[in-house]
Amino acid sequence: MRAIIVAFALAALPASALAQQFEERDGYVVMEMESVPIPSGHEWERRTDIPGASGSHYLFTGNGICNGPAGSPLRYTFRVHTGGTYRLHLRAARTHHCVTGAPQANGRCSEHDRTCTSLSIPDGDRCPASDQCVRTDISNDAFVHVEEAGGGYVPFVGQPGGSVGDPIKLFGGGNQAWSWTGARALDIHGKHDADWVLEPGDYTLVLQGRSQLFRIDRLMFYDTARGGRGGGEDLAETLFTPPPPPEDAGPPPGEDAG
């Protein structure tokens, strides 16, 4: 019923507002991945095979387990009512892999074991063979960037000049379990907080696949001056509510209403 009401309300909007799917409320913008359908031919799958998701989630199936070019963009449009510095977090799940290498005492790979060929999914921190180790730093990221209403690229706070205009790697998530991305999770010429200065207006978060088997459940922006990640983790998604239509004021004074 809720989906029908939202669809009906969106149908009544002027063309300029039709693209808005979400809005900021009290400093938070909360979005479910599945609220944006996967376009035909895109390398995402809607899944329910990791418990604890808020509904279903999306799994990226393209590229390799380490990386690959940005592709299969999903666009999440939202309206900011009160300007500020907004920080982005994803509720995500990564996938650890067994690869060829010499395991350390904890079963994990050393910095020298950088192979990107998955042999299997480990059992905890152990792989089935003595010449295999667990890589924890792959299948753990997506590309993101923010656009203004006219499609212009919005740099994040402190973005290196040579990278402006590029998709940005954002990493995190638990191993086959849901976890919010942390601080300094943007990785482009160094590690950075995922902060954007957003004035009141309309924006689009563009999310693209990077590493295979990375999963995303939810997306959240919060105004760093008014809230924090913990305050938004359990919020319902902030679907865009169109303003009510103007009321009929009746005939001008002095004219006969009949």
C-alpha cells in the first residue's frame, strides 16, 4: 500500500521534481539499495542470502574480486533542505577469499601475497591447504561520487585536485555480515572521510560496481554538525514527500463565484 501511495504521489509531481526519490530529514538521508531498480544489463543482483539485511540487498557480480573499472551505475537522487557537511556510509558486507600464499599465524595473507584468484571461501580464518592464506582486503568496495542537479560533479571535502571528476573507491563491510563503513573509507590518493559540503538543493549519489561479490544493504548521509552514524542506523529510509498542491483560493474579490 505504501509503495502505491508513493508512486501515486510521484505521478502528480511536476517534471522538475520527478527525479527526487529521497530527502534529508533532521540531518539524515537514509536509502535502501533496492528502492532503485537494477537496470537491464547491469551487473548487480538482488539477494536475500545474508541474514540481517533491511529487506533485500544488492550483490555486485562484475569485474574481479580485487577491482575493475566503474560500471553498472545506480543513481540515488535526494533533496537537502538544510545545508552542511554530509558524511556518507554504506551498510555493506565483504567476502574473504582463500588465495595462494604463505599464511601468517592468524591464517591471513601477508602484504606480499597479492594474488586476485579466489580458490575458495575460507572457513573462518583458515584455508584448506598449507600454501593458501586468507585475503581480507578484496570484494570489499564500490565506486561512488555525488552530482548536483544539473549533473555537475561535486568534489568531496579535501579531494585531491587530480582526481576531481573520477569515481572514488569506498571500502568497508563485515565478512559475510553487515557492518557500516567507517571513518576515512574513501580511498583515492590517500584515505579520506566521505564528506561532501551540500547546500540546500537536489543531488544524486552515483554508486558503481568495483569488486565482485561486494554487497550493499543501505546508504546513509548525515550532517556532521547535527548527528552521527549511530543516530541514523535504525532510521527508516527518508523517502521524498512532495509538497501538497496549492489550495484553490476561490474567485478574486468582487467576482461572482457562480
